[in-house]
Amino acid sequence: MHPVLVTVNPAGFGQLLEIATATLQDLNPETYARLKPHLKEQKWSPGQNIIQHGEHSENVYFMISGTADVVSEFGEVCAQIKANEWFGEVAPFEGVARTASIRAKDPCVTYMIAKEQLKSVLVETPLLEQIDRMSKERMQLYLERSIVA
């Protein structure tokens, strides 16, 4: 497990949220082999939206390379996504519309996978538990950000 610090900066929150995330490299080779056929590789140019706030989706993403900004519903950059981080899990895991936009800051390569495929392969693994917990923590941040606004 790798700790990842995500800076949250909506209207000066100045908080650091520590989210422990497991990466694809943490999977045993058998589990990764079962997951790999479901991962759709995508390439993004700087400024391109990977995720759009308000859309409905069942897809979760993994950043292979590059950096992307998390842009709040108010247009503020409130965090960054870097290589080896999962993102986009709030909407499918919490059953809500996308809570933020994700915009490529530089050239990015991602894997995309549907929540149900991810869950079926990773059932009862620490990685799935980490992604689920991260979705709840990020949903809480979204709610706090919305209340402050």
C-alpha cells in the first residue's frame, strides 16, 4: 500500500487528505492478468477533460502517466491526480453524477474500467477496499466543499 497525499484547496481549505491507495503493481500476477483485458488505455492532450462534472458514468480510471487537475464545480483547481493513482470512483461507487471535472495538465495516459468489471475481478482484495474507501472520503470532501460555497 502506498500513501498518497492529495492537496485540497477549494477557497483556501488548506487541508491535506491522506488516502492510502494500492496500485496495479500491488496486485498479484494472476489477479492483474484477469484485470488487464478489461482495462481500456486512453491518451489525453493537455487541457482535455478526462471526466466532466455532472455527467453520469460507471467508469473508474487509473493514471498511467501524466498529471491532471481536479476542477471543482466552481471552476477551481482543488487537487491533482498523478501517475499510479485511481480517480473517477466517486460517481460509480457512490451512485451520483461526477462531482468534479478531471482535466489533463500535460499529456496523460489512463486506463478506464467499468465499476462492475473492476469489482468482479478484485472482489475481496485490498485494492477494491481502498478504492471504495477513497470514494467515500472524496465524496465527503465534495459535500464539505459544496457546503462552504
